[in-house]
Amino acid sequence: MNWAATSKVKRILIANRGEIACRVIRTAKKMGLETVAVYSDADNSAMHVSQADRAFYLGSSAASESYLKSDRILNIAEQADVDMIHPGYGFLSENATFAQACTEKKIQFIGPPAAAIRAMGSKSKAKEIMAQAGVPLIPGYHSADQSDQRLFQEAQAIGYPLLIKAVSGGGGKGMRVIHCADDFAEGVASARREAGASFGDTSLLLESYLINTRHVEVQIFFDRHGQSVFLFDRDCSLQRRHQKIIEESPAPGLADSTRKAMGEAALTAGRTIGYEGAGTVEFLLSGDDFYFMEVNTRLQVEHPVTELITGIDMVEWQIRVANGEKLPLEQDKLNYNGHAIEARIYAEDPDNDFLPSAGRLFYFGLPKQNEDVRIDSGVQQGDVVSSWYDPMLAKVIAWGENRNQAINKLTEALAETHQVGLIDNRDYLLSLLQHSEFLKGNVHTEFTNDYCHRIGNNSVNTHLLAVAALYRYHTEHYQSSSVPILGNNTFPMYFYFGEKEYCVRVSPIGEQFRINFVDGSWQGRIEWQKEELGLSGFVHTEHEVLPCRVVPFPVSKIKVFLSDCSQVIGLPGCQSEQHQTSDKSLTAPMTGTVTAINVSPGQSVDIGFLLLTMEAMKMEYSIKAPKKGIIESVYFTKGDQVESGAELISYKDAADATV
């Protein structure tokens, strides 16, 4: 008999979208609950809408007109006669007013009480509370005086480098690392803009920026009966733009005494604010010393790694605790088994400051799930990934008996992940997982900046080009599906990447092929297998066997995948893809909103001068002068919505100016 059959709870609304909505729906259905989804214009055919039992329209695509409209969500909840609302993460998940409104409507909010959310919703207030509770803090400033003068004075007292953080919210938004006093004013202005756009609150706090620290967090759970447990820890140190991309549990190399002390400190934090449900207490770890950062009063994106090492369905625990049940296990009955690692696949460009990518998922192939590999996603092949929301495509999570085994399984799973249509970070994630320092467990919050800031796709990998050539030979020159043309024929082929043209010559030699490039040659063979779209196979060379995959675009391009790299390659008929040059940095790199303009026509600028800023998916991006010159025209104003590729500013070289 399922849980809903013995409970008064029959129906649950998920006030969210995408991956987390699908995740909650999965557990709710397992428990026998009916599910209600909400959606915006951009999500009218989204996966979470089709998976729910019922779905209701919220509003236009902007989050402010849909997923942040608490009154509309509550009206839908009453209309659908739901018993509970699960907020997911982001949007209204840490909104105390929404939690309180649910209570007033006699709808159970799946999360902590409004008072606990409110107490932790302000980072400055949270630090004051934790200081009184004896939880260790990072030196900094978190008071009410937000004047530029006071902030600068406090920054000088704290010293550099320091971290500017938005008092409200999280997820790396409104966060800036400042290395010297000269950068402080612009850092404050930029952080305020981003914080205001994301959370409606421009208040900031300052913290000493500790070098080579680790981001380690503790998962806590509280019920209404005085019971509390911590479900061990997660290391989330691998980040870009202060946002997590690889998380693992348990945190590697953590002394048992430190792990226990952090767990107890996390429970102290929860008890201090009267917590209920699932929460995460985040710490910065420096050596064996740890410092409180914040409490996330919701389920975390990275919760699957905890689920894989404990065997606990945390969404089910959330629902049961919200229904007034006791926690199923006490602390001394909790253990973890093995190691789990999660990688977040984002539609973003690691070689262009991780700018988000929007468009249609022409092809999306994911690895098969099993007891050791899990996929959490909210999109599928054919979906349009919009510029309105977070660009995460999927989370790939792997479990192993130890850390090395988990890394190997995750690496294999990512190698089997193939996406065509958008720029993504798959190859970047693989480069992180295969880095020698990561394999040793030497992770810290500056890891990506120190070791893997760029993967450098300025030219085509020889193996990728060879696979592309053999794909064309197979599709264009085979007389049948299994027998190649033999003989001494040589087939010239042209490929395009960026502004470069590559000429290769393919010569069949028995069962193998010799491929001559301008600067070398390659010899091997491929065993092809036809797929639903394109071909897959194995590349055989003298020294290795490599899995490969080729997927054609609707136009004259293909995407070639190897186990550790991939590339979109143009075919004849495809105009050379214009990669962004110094001049093109004055065009919009993505669809977004202009948030600030710092120049006017006739103004002289030096290279690197901040011309304007744009905001997309609640993150701010800077457009800087690629060279010295004089501004001719500014085509947009603050607040304008701009399409990707639109010309933002034109200017001429200083040498061309007339005196």
C-alpha cells in the first residue's frame, strides 16, 4: 500500500520548473500522490508539465511574471485543492512571505517555518545569529550602513582580497572578488545591480577572502518532534563564476574529528533558528578550521550525491516531515556507503566566460541509468532551452565503492553524453575530472581559475577531424552499408572551423585509411554502427581504440564526439562560423537585458574599458573595449532587451579620428 493511501495528503503542487520539478514529481508519484505543475509561456511544452497529473498556466516567460508570482501560485493551489506545495530550489523556495502565505491558506509548505527562512534570508542577520550561537565566522562587515563610503572604509579595514556578497539570495549572484582598492567601487556597483535583479535587495556584506579554501556543506534534517540529524557532508569546491558545477560526498580527505565537529555545528545552527525539514549549512574550510557561510533553507541542487551514499530519498523525507511525521532514523543509525560525484551539464560556453547558450536541443543523448549512474534532467531532445531561466541541461551522478571508482564511472557517463544544438560544458567537466590535482583530492574554490579556466578550442583535434573525414567517406562514398571502396583512390575533403578551412585527403588502404593533413597524417579504421541520428563506432589506431559518435545538423554541419572532447565542424555549403573577434566583442554575446551603459558617443576609451553590462539568466556580464578607440554610436539604452548578435556599440580607431 502506498503512503498516500494511509495519509490525509493526496495532492501536491510543485511551484517550480525543469529538473527539480521532475525530481519532486518522481517521488510524489512513488508515494501515490497526485501532482500539479505550473508553467510559463516558455515552458508550455516542458517535461515537468507533461509528467504532472495536472498543469496550470502561470504567466509570461519572465520569472517575475510567472514563477515568482506567489499570489497566482496560491490561487492555483486552492483551485486544484492541493494539500502541500513543494517550492523546489530557487524562485520562491527561500521566500518567507510565500511560506507564511501557504500557512495562512492552510496549505502545507514543504520546508522550514517562515521565521527560520526569514532569519537566514539575510546573510548579515544570519551571521549575527550564528555569532551568538558560537558558530565560527569569517571576519567581515555585515551591518545596516550600506553607504559607499562606509563599505569602502570597512573594506580597507578588512584588507584585500575580499569578497562582496549579496545579503539576500545565493547561487553566486551578487558576488564579486576584489583584489585591490581600485576595483572596489565598480565591484560594489556591479554586485548591487545583480543582487537587485535577482533578489530585489541591493544590500551587500563584505568578507575576508580566504585563499585555497574548500566549500564544504552539511546536510541537516529536523522534524517537529525535537529530532535532528545531519546526513554527512558534500564538497562543492569546484565552481565557475561562484556557482557549483561538480559536487561530491563525502568530502574527500576530511578528518573524522572535523567531519563530526562540522556536523554538530550545523545542527547547532538549525536548532538556533527553530528549523524543520531539509536544509544545508555551508562552511568554508581552511585546513582543519571551518567558518560559517550561510544556511540554504531548501533542498540543494546537489542533493543526489547524499542520496546515493545514504540510500535515502530526501524528497520523501521532506514530504513526511512536512506532514508531521518523525524522522525515520536517528543519528547513530545513519551511515554512508561509498562515494558519489555529480556533474552539472550546462548550456554555456567555457571558452567565453561561461556565457549561457539558448536554442533548440536538436539531439540529446544521455547515458543509460543503472544502480551506479543516475540522470536528473528537465529537458529532452527537441526542447527549446530559453534565455529566461537557468541553463542547466542535466545532472549526471555516479556512485562508486571509493572516490576513484566514482570518478571513473562519472567520466564514462559524461563521455556517453551527446548534445547537439547548443554550446555546453561537457568537455570542460571532463577536463576537470581528469586533472591530476582533482584525482589527488586537492580541490579548492580557486581550482577552476588555477588549472582549468579554458579548454582552448582554437583548432580541431586531429582525431576529431579524422573521424569527420571517415564519416563523410562512409556516408558519401560507400556503395553499400558494409563494404568500402578499395583501391588507391584518394578523396579530398574540406572542413570548416571558425575562420579556418581544413583540407584533408582520405586514402583507403585495405581495411584501414590514411588521412593526410597539411601538417601530418593519421592512419586507422572505424567500425560504424547506425544510430537513430548519425553514426557511432570505435576508432582503431595502432595504439588505442576510441569510442566515437557523429551527429549531423539539419544544415551543413556535424558534431563529432570522442570520449574526452567534441567539436562542431562545418561541411561544404556551411559558411565559416564567425567566432567572436576583438571587433565582435561589441555585439551582444547572448540574449539579455542591458543593465548599465558607461560610455557616450565621442568618448575615447582604452583597451579593457568597461563599455556596458548585460544581464541574462540573473547573471551579469561585462562588455569591454577590445582596443583603444572613440565611441561612434550606442544603439541601446539601459533596460533594453537585446538579441544575441545585435550590435551594441560602434567605434573607430583613435588613429582614424580627425583633429
